[in-house]
Amino acid sequence: MTLTVKLIGALKHAAGSDTITVNYRKGLSIKGLLKEVTTLTPELRRSLVDPQLEDQGLNALILLNSKEISALNGLDTKLKDKDEIVFVPVVHGG
């Protein structure tokens, strides 16, 4: 049982691949998935985790089955086998 994480733009370049496959386990949340992805692909840590706050997901728009996770339960959204997750980098500026 697996989950497919698709990476867009700069995230794809940081990981060296456009997808990451993670083994699914019951009760896994987006927050847990982020931890696994950044462990499997440490190059993504700088892109996905705010370095000052150590807060996950602030630097990416996260879609679960084409829905932005803030419309669901945010980082606490539970995942199901075969879910498709897409990480889209967010550009900050001012």
C-alpha cells in the first residue's frame, strides 16, 4: 500500500525526481507524511520546512486528491491508501 507524492517546480529539482513513493500506514497524516518525505529526501527539508520556525509545510501548497489541505483538516488531514499528494512551491517576496 503506497502513497504517491508529486513534486512541482523547484521541489522537483531539489528532490531530483518528480515523484516520491511512501509506504502507507493507517493513521498517517499530512504532517507525518512531510516528516517521512523530508527524511527520505533531505534535500527537500530546506524547501518544505521553515528554517526559523521549524514549521512544516509553510513553503508549499499541499494538495490532496486535487483539494488544498486548508479546505480539509490542514496538516492533521488523515491519508488513505492510494491518495495522491502534490506539493507546489510557494514563492515569498515583498
